Amino acid sequence: MLRLALAAGTALGVTSSPVAAQGDNAVAQAIAADMPALMDIYRDLHAHPELSMQETRSAGIMAKAAREAGFEVTEGVGGTGIVAVMRNGEGPTVLIRADMDGLPVTEQMGLPFASKMKGVSTAGVESGIMHACGHDTHMTAWIETARLLAARREAWSGTLVMVGQPAEEMGTGARAMLADGLYSRFPKPDYALAFHDSAGMEAGKVGAAVGWALANVDSVDILVKGRGGHGAYPHTTIDPIVLASSIVMKLQTLASREIDPKDPVVVTVGSFHAGTKHNVISSSAKLELTVRSYSDETRAKLLEGIQRIARGEALAAGVPEEDLPEVSWKELYTRATWNSPEFTEETLGRLQAKMGTDKVGELPSVMGGEDFGEYRRADEENIKSIIFWVGGVPEAAYKAAQEGGPPLPSLHSAFWAPEADKVIGSGAETLTLTALDILGTK
């Protein structure tokens, strides 16, 4: 669901001179040996994507793999979610999440294992289905991580909680699992880990933001009311298109004049609908916005500002009190994701030592959205979390884009095809090494 991919050319922030990737040889070698079989799993998942809250086949594949590795598996959590638990003595509890849902996108890559699936979304729209956000690589890496950690039980002590999450693309899956007793029916984590493939980083590279990682995502609707009439006699009307246009322009001052420039925000009007005919002034217009922020306080300021601007512009246009614009948004919005700073810095340092500073580093935060942050939000005082980015862009395509060549397709594009083996390999290695570092040795 990362609605805004890292821009092409995003560089890793390296704090020391680059070295050749060293890797944890045992883990890296095991992943390399497993890769042919992992790619079979990946191709199968890619060819059979499922829409949000319909991920029964995908969940079944993950559940079967976890059971075979020795986990206690519960299915149907929060809808189609799965929870796999491995208790291995005293120690911390580590949650590792992978999201499972595909998108209503018709694939156009022409791959031999391309998706031909079709379905109807919860919005009632029929379309093709595609893993256009790379969740197939997430699931495959999750399976390998579960197997690697199960095979190394002698090297760690504690509890693993492996979560296969539905409906990340809707921003509701994590909350659904939490509401279904994730932290009461199963061990509550001390640490939460995840990764997401990146359409703006070279394949196999790994990074994470320190602190804010991803943004609050609000979808805001503004219904602007006017007084319709004949296009030849505008003086007899209150034109909602002119009024809505004024609102659109004034909204830009929220970011430029009302919010601290050091506090990133986005207010984008993505849809403007009004009118039916050349010579008819309509009686209403509808604006649809995406609004991005990090802190709860800044989010509140933006939403209040949108209401104030819409109301103020309408009053200035002579709209009567009873017909002022209706501004609405959902309270079940996608909340910002926070990477625990000290934990993230320590983790990146350890990964750099094992995988190389040319492969692992710090990244800037982005304004995309993810519901992974809900796992920490459920107990902010006691849960440390981190979500990694793992690059998926093939080296040749990445370098060509840097040199002014063809632009890179973004996440959610019908043309996004990550270099899957490198995403899966680096993702599984990153999650496995981080879990082993947390859980320590007996």
C-alpha cells in the first residue's frame, strides 16, 4: 500500500566507509541454497493474487509452511489473517509481519507467470488482480524467515510470533487482527519487524528511516454547494466550480503558511467533479483529497484548516450558512509508522557489520502510508518496531534511470516487477539476522 514509493535515486545514508558485503555466511548460504524453491513459491503467489480480505489461498500457503517448520498456527484471525507461534524458552517476544493482499490492477508485464486473476473488490468493482505492491515477495521472505529461525532454535531463546496480515492495501488489516485478540490470544511482542520492497532502490539494498518512517493518510471529501443556473447568466447563480477552485488554491497555504516548514505535510486534491453540460452552472462540486502528515497534532491542524478554509471561502462567495461545504473523513485512517530510533540505529549498525555498509544504511522518511505502525501503537510504551525497505529495481534499470533513461515504474503500477530473488533474499536475511540479534543465544 506504500502509496508513494521512494523516489528513483534515493541513496542509502552510510555512516562509515563502504566495505564489501560480508553477510552472515550461514544464513546467506542457506537462503542461496533455498532460492530455487523460494522462487517457485513466489511465482505461484504472484500468479494467484487475492484482493483484500479475500486472501484465503495465500494464507493457506503460509500457514502450511509455518506448520511444517514447527509453529503452532491459527488461521482466520482478523478475517483471513494467520498467526504462527514458536515458543522456545525464556526471552523476548518478536513479531514478524508480512502482508498478503494484491491490488485491483491488471498486470501488463508479460511475465510467463503473470497473474490472470480477476475479482470484485469490497467496493464492488470488477478488475484484474496483481501483486503490484510486491506483497508476494514479502510472503515468500516470511516463509523463508520462519524456516531459518525454526532451524536455528538452538541459537536463540524467546518467542516468535509470525503474522500473515490481510488488507494492508485498505489500511485495515492490522487493526482487524488486533481487534480479534492478537495481543490477548497470542503472546504480545516486545519487538515488531517487517519490510517492504522499494520501487526506487537498487535490488537487494536495505535501509530504514529513524523515527517517522511513513505518514498518516487521510482521505478527505469536500462537498461544495452553490446555486445552479444558466451559463449565460452567472450573476443569478453561486458558481460551485469557481468556489471549489478557490478552495483548492487556498488549501495550498496550509503547507506553505500554516505548518512549520520542518514538519512535512501534503495536501493533494486528487479529484474534482462538477457539472454536466457546457452551458449549465451546476449546483454542487465535489473535491477528494489525500492528506499526509506525521504527528497526531499536525494531522489535527490540517483537518481543522481544511474545514476552516472550505467554510471561509464559501462565506466569502455568499453561500448561506445552511449550505456551507460538507467536509468529511474516516476516523479509521491509516496512521503514521514510527521506527523506534535507538532500536533502529542499533539494528542498522549490526546489519551493516554483517551485510556491508554498501548494502545497508539509513533512509529518509516518506509520505506513503502503511498500517504496520498499528502493532506498536497498540502498546507504544513497551513495543519497539522497525520496518525496512528492500530495494527491488534491477541494477541495469536503476542505473539507466539515474542517467536520464526511462523512468522507473512505481509501486501499484501494472509494470512493477521487482527483481524478486534479491528482494526475497535480502528481506529474509534482514529479518532473520535482526530476530537472532534480539533473541540472542542460549
